[in-house]
Amino acid sequence: MNGYVDEVAAPLRGPRRLRADMLAELGGGFEEAVAERIDAGMERERALADAAAEFGAPQLIAAEFQRELAAAQARRTAWTLLIGLPALTIMWDLFGGEGDPGLAVTLLARAIDLATAAAFTVAALVVARRLERRAAALCGTAGLTQIAVALTGSAVIAVLGASEADTADATAWLLLVIASALGSAWITGSALRSLLAGRAAA
């Protein structure tokens, strides 16, 4: 990449493939503009400066690109939430055990359900394009909040139920922890990328 494109690229945050495609298109157009000026008799340094003036300040181009990247990342994170959250919820239900869970466990489970419902709602609105303003930041915040509530609540539930767990229950909990960790890491990574993209676009 040339210096102009490097300046545009430096602050960008968002999906790598889309970012690379945008910069490749910009770089191709910029080099073509420079080549035309050189063919017309300009020295390269002057041609670079003249092309940069025509394309506009790198900061303005970067801001325009970042808005598009943030929107794309918001949609990716929204789909991650729409797929990942129900999967985690179903998994917890399958391994949740039977019998009276007790008041504390019930309250913690309801708190997790509320955080999940809030994140799912934000994700659905983003996918439906009903929530575009600060969508990336909202998706990221909703995803991280849900994961924090779910992991904290689940840890407490696990501790409360540990004294009653038998060997079969211990095996189920081990599977639950592994699957939950993988799903949580997936959602957390996407949510963090969304927050970074949203912050860069602000």
C-alpha cells in the first residue's frame, strides 16, 4: 500500500476481509490516478500529492469506511448472538437437572434469561435494520453484558448445586463448562470486535 492508503487504513476497525477489499479498491483507484498524472508529464511526488488532493483527506475517507465497517461488524455480531445465545440457553436447559432448584437458583436463572432476552432483542433489531445508530456499540455491549451475567450466574448456580452432584452430574457439568466456554468465547470475541468498530466510528 502507498502512504495515502496507509493513512486511511491505520484507524480502521472491522471485518478483515471487507476492510482489505475496501483498501484494495481505494489503492487501485489511487494508483490509477497517479499513473494518469505521470503519463501526462507530472513527476511522481507531485502526482501523488495531486491525487491525494483529489481523493480528499485520509481522515475523511477513513471515517466513511469506518461507518461501513462498523455496520458490517454489527450485523456479524448480531447473527452471532442470534445463533449463539439460543444454543447456550438450550444447552443449559438440557444439563440443568431436575427437581426444585430453590429460590436462589431460580432468581439467578431469571436474571440470565433477562440478559439473554435483551441481547437477543438488540441483535434482532440490528439484523432487521431497525437499529442502525450505534448498532455496533450496542451489539457489543449487549453481548458482553449477557456473557458476564450468564457466566457469573452459572458459576454461582454450579457452586450451590455442587454438594448434591453425583458422578453423572459431575460429568454433565464438565461437558457444560467446556461447551459454555467455547460458546462464550465465540460471543465475547465478536462482541469485543463490535465494540472496537463502534468506538472507531463514533
